[in-house]
Amino acid sequence: MSAADEVRAYHALSRHAPQRFAPGPGELDWATQPAPFRRYAGTRLIELLQRPLEESPGYDAAFAGPIGAAAPLNLASVSQLLYDSLAISAWKASAGSRWALRVNPSSGNLHPTEAYLLLPAGTVDPSALLAHYTADEHALELRAELPAPLARQLHDALPPGGMLLALASIAWREAWKYGERAYRYCQHDVGHALACLAIAAAIQGWEVRLLRGVAERRLDALFGLDRAGFHEREAVDALCWIGPPQALEPSLPEPLLQGLAALDLHGQPNRLSRDYQQWPELQRVHELCRAPALAPRPWSAAGAEVAVENPGLPLRPILHRRRSAQRLDGRSGIHFDLLLAWLRRLMPAAAPVPFACSGEPPRIDLLLFIHRVQGLVPGLYWLGRSGRAPGGLREDFLWQPVLDELPLYRLLEGDARQLAAFLSCGQDIASDGCLALAMLADLDAALAEGPWTYPRLYWECGQIGQLLYLEAEAAGLSGTGIGCYFDEALGELLGADSDYLLSLYHFTIGRAVWDTRLTDLPAYPVLRRQQPV
């Protein structure tokens, strides 16, 4: 069986259907619930800073690219990048329990994504550092100080004013609840985190770009995740350059890679669960989908023309205010002009931030379930983001163009609320919003390039989801990602071959009904504030 066929087999195994769900734990074992924060005992902690949310650029500006001149790479700018992308945004409390919400969304609020930074000398410390970001304290845990020869190699390899950041996943955090389907959710979360980082970087005048030149199987060693002491496996998914815009991907020389892999590391990783269940296909598909060293691609310059849809609206409060709705009111609607603004934002050419960060071509199209949009007939609609020619699905789909400026087509007219709820595992939240949508990909076309494209489909879905969260929040509404849906049933709705277009993520937007029994608490009791400039 080829690697591509093995990926298809995993995808088939992890599908939900009305008569059966993907292999999972069946019920939650609260005694083994993973701790929500990775910590390294015995490390030196570097406290980070934050600026008041009122100090913010306009909402629309960040999606065009870096805002203004690049900030110097220092404690203040690194602190702000992490605070606006991966930090805690609030705590919730109820009946004696307390849990954190974060700027970056996560499936089930389980947060498998961890961040590691390689910082040149003089950034946050006189020495060059390998550090782990811990969101519970908004701080860096020092894992290693690079010796002088290695620090020079890092300095020489990186363009001035930038750093490397790795996103890693702890699959057990998702598998505890979702079993074999957890790999999908980990990759969704990587996509959300990439989008959060790209937007926060734009505030600093920086870009986020995925590095392709290092085989992903080597990345665990570079960041110390292959060492003894990890009870639950953690693995790097993506390595990124963050800094001033560059035309070309920097090359990391072999002596630097070998030196990083041999570093003496500080700190002992905490144990997240007293016990955990092995889900064999999770590690298998992860290894199958790790990209080899790929030829670098030119990094496209940002700076697209972005429509100012929200004049006067500040960006940073929205980043920190974003929440996942648990219920929608089933009554509220929007006007077609607002939907049109959202759809324009989702087109790759219209939003270099965040879609340019992976360097991959757009592969995701959207199936829209329109419920309550004034000026648009309820029904099924198609937004062609990928450039794929319309058609090739059910013979009774109309494919009527809705307007000239977007590849938006009406497929069927009628009330699609019950259909949207049914396809999303019977969840009413998919029918109670203004609209719901399914994110679709041609898996065969992606796998023809290599199995490493499979997780990147989910990354793109996560990026789309992050923009939808922010657009909803900017409009005074709320969104939520839906990871539970009936894969095969949606394929039957489309009338396509089962391996032609696959649904990878669902989403819905409407007016939230919040649980007033929950108490909101500040993200951090005390944070060091940057001095005004």
C-alpha cells in the first residue's frame, strides 16, 4: 500500500457516520484528563510583557500584510507577538471549577499546540536561546543557552531582525476525548495558531513564513522533543520564520542543525496524565505525513489592497475577545452585504495574512448553508476559493452565479437548517446561526503532490476558521468550529465520488446565547506592562 493510500485509509477510519462514530474512548475518563499546560521544571523563567489593548492598529489593516516598519526584535516585540496570538485571553469559573480560554482556538478547548522559539543573542537575553512559551504565566522557559559558536551560526543563518518558532502538538490532549480522530483536530489547531501568529506578527511589521528546507522528521531533535523524560509524545508540526519580510527562505546549514540537536537542555517536562491510551493510527499517520526537505519557494511580497470594511474598529481587542459560541439564538440574521464582506476576506488573494504563511496554493472550497441572510435566498451555495472549475457534482445543482466579483454560486434553494444540523452530527448550533459552512478539499489532487499535503489541508481550514471567528466578533456576532460531522453523508449530498471532495471542517456563525452562570476572570492576575513609547 502506498503512503497516499495509507493516508486515505486513516481518513476513512476516522470518519463519523450516522450509524457509527470514529474509534474513540466512548466516555471521558476524568481521572486521566491531560493537564492543559506543558511546563519544564527547573528552568529559568523569562517574564514577558504586554501593552494595553487600546494600543491597536485598525482591524482591517493586518490582513494586507505587515503594518508599518518592522519592530526591532527584543523582549517587548516578542512578548507582544505571543500575547496577541497564543496567550490566555480569560479564565472561566463555575461550581468550583476553573478553565482557561486562549487567543488561539482549540478543538474542545484542549490545546494540543505548544510553541518553541530559537532567539538570536540579544533578543530577550544576552545569549542566544532555545525557549518554550508557557501560556499560563505568559513567560518563556529557558531550555538551552546556545554556546557561542552555535549562536554565531544561528546569527549568520537568519536574516537580521527575525527568529524561528516551532509549533508542536501533543496528540494525547485531543485523543483523550476524540480517539483516532485527534490527528485531524491537532492539525486544525496548528492552522488556527498559524493564523493567530500571522496576524500578531503583522502588528509588529513582520511576516510569518513556513520553512520547507528541513525535513520535518528532524524537527523534534532540533527542539529537544526526542529526549527522554516525555511521558506523552510531543512532535513538531511546523517551523516558521518570523520577522521582517524576506524574498527567500533562509537556509539552515547542517552544522547548525546538528548543533541544535546535541544541545544540553534544561528542565524536565511535566507529566500531563497519570496514564494514557495509545491510539496506534495517530502516530502512524503523523509519521506518514511529515514532509521531506522541500525545495524553497520564493516568498511572495505582502501588501495587497484590502477593503476597509470596519473603519475605526481596533484589532487587538477583537483578538483577545474572541470566543467559541456554545449556543446560538436561532433567530438573528445578517444582511447580504455583511456576508459579502466575510466572503471577500476568505479569498486567498484578498488576505495575504494569514493565507500566504504556508506557501501552499489554496485547496479549500466552501459549501455554504444559508439560513438567515437578508437579500439572499436560503439554500446551498458554493464559494470557489481554490480556482477549481465549478461543476462535477450533483446533476441538479444549479451553479447560478450570484454576483460578478466573487466565485459564489447558488446550488439549491430551500430551507437547509435541518440538513446543516444533521450533517454536523445532529448539532442544533449548525442550524441556529445565520449560516453554516463545510470546508471541502480534493484529497486525491493534494495527495498526488505527497502525503505531507494532508495536514496542510487542515491548516488551511484552521486559517479560514480563524478569519471567520474574527469577522463574526467584529460584527458583534460569534462563531464556532464544528469538528464532528458525518463525512460520508456530506459526500452523498454532493453526489461526488467519495475521494473527490471531502469535508474537513464545519463552522457556523450567529448570535450567541451565553451561559450567565459562568464567571469571567482576568487572563493574568498581574502582567508587566511595557512603558508607553
